[in-house]
Amino acid sequence: MPLSRRNFIIKGALAASGLTLARQGFSNSFIQIEGSVSGPIVISTWQHGLPANEAAWQVLSNGGYALDAVEKGVRVPEGDPKVTTVGYGSTPDASGKVTLDACIMDEKGRAGSVSYLQHIKHPVSVARLVMEKTPHVMLSGKGALKFALANGFKKENLLTPERKAAWKKWKKEQREYKPVINIENHDTIGMVALDSQGRLSGACTTSGIGYKMPGRVGDSPIIGAGLFVDGETGAATATGSGELVMKTLGTFLVVELMRNGMSPRDACKEAVIRITKKIPGYEKHQIGYIALNKKGEYGGFCIQPGFNYAVKTKNFTGMVDAEAFLKRL
């Protein structure tokens, strides 16, 4: 059965998985779910999270480390030219260059990040090496590329003929960036996972806004904005217009709210509400948060209807429709 934002796949019984039916979603095809599971779990943003979760699950189901799982998971959309906002095949910036951002973080608070990286298909793996082999958290631009090449990564042309043709058409017809909400497969993949030993990790990778201004970097590689992990509490990741997330340090806020006793879903909701109170014009943008706590509870929330996220556990595989602050008319 083909997947879209108007349907989802469930494998296994809801009762066996420990999932709770919350309420009917925004269409008859979607059921809104807040979850709580025992054992490993991985969740990630958007439909391209489904194959990413499957790759991560290969690690988690064999007792592996959540950090290895999230890296392996997000490498799937990074290498898929059909996913036009992550890695190879991404939509370029306004000058026609594909520039990538990514970060990764483990349960110990270790983190690595790259921004404005060109010519490298898997920026998340470069980010992990920044974490493991340097005293820094972030490398950017030419420095990040030099580091990647010195560590065995291959320099590649990431602009596919299809994306190049689309860019040329855009340049001729539009010549300026305008945000479009909820384009299919449009945006970051953020992933957080809990393994069988109770270790939390997360990763976030993107090419950012299509046709962005050259030099623009969003929230995805910034620890506390696009991704934050606290091994004692939980993990959160974000998708959407990164400028709004950066201005409110959204994922750090979500984790701190969980530390103070909020459920993942309620923490994500509060982070969205913070944006609506602080940032004029928020209604022109989409922000989606997902979160997972140490207990295996998870949830999400967004500004606009239409954001969904992928969930994978022993007994459940599917897409979950996040509740939105702005209701569908």
C-alpha cells in the first residue's frame, strides 16, 4: 500500500505494543497516538523516517547502541536522491550549490556537528567523527570538507540532473525564496532512539531550505536547537523553519520541560506555544517537534496540521499524525 500523509501502516496489535489511542486525527485516515513502550524504540520526522527507522531497527533489535542506530538510520535518506532535502539529490541554494548540515548526540552529552558542508553525501557520519576525533563540537564550510576528506570520505557531486533542472526553472521563474508549508518529503530528518540498555541518542541531517540564501545555516546542526539529548531525561528533535527553532532553542526547551515532569507530547506542545507567543508571523511557518523520554514515552506537536512522524518498536511500525496548534479549517 502506498504511503502518504493521509494514511499509515500498522504492523502488530496496538494493545500488544502498549500504544494509547488518544483521539481522532485531522482526517479519517489518521489516528493520533501517544505512545509508551518497553524496550527499544526509534522515532523520526516525516515519511522518509520509515525506511530510516528500519535501518536503525537493525541495530536496536540486535541489542545495539542507540548512537549507531541513529547514524545508520539517517544515512538512508542522506543517500536517497528521491529525498530532495537530505544529502545526495538535495535542492540547492539560490546559487545552485548543495550545502548540508548535520549533528549527532549521545546519552553522555557528547556531540558533533557540521554546517555548510559541500560534496559529502553523509554529513551525519562526518559529524560523528567531529564528536569522536576532535576537541570541537562543530566544523563548518571548507574546514568541515577538509576534515571529511582527511578521514576517508569521498568528494562527490551531490546535485542531480533533476535538481539542477528544477533550480534553473526556479531561477528563471521566481528568483526569490518563499516558504511552502508541508511539501511532501520537504525538510529535515531528525531521529531519536532508545536502546535495550536504556541509552538515548539522536541525529539530525538536512540540506536546509531549498533555494536559501548562500551561506544560510539553519537549526539542524545546532545542539539545543535542531537536536538535544540528555541521557537522564530524554531527547528531542525539530523540523521546519529553523530560524524559529533557533530563536527559542526548541529541543533544549523540550528536554528541560520533560525533566520537570511533562510528557513528551506536552513538552513539544509547550515549545510550539513558546514560538507562537514570541515570534510574530509564526502562522506562515511550520515547526514540528518530536520527543522521547527515558521511560520509552514519546510524542510530538506542530504549528500547522500536516506534520507526521515515523515510529518503530517491536510491535508497531507506522506514521503518527501530530496534533497542531493551528486547526485545519
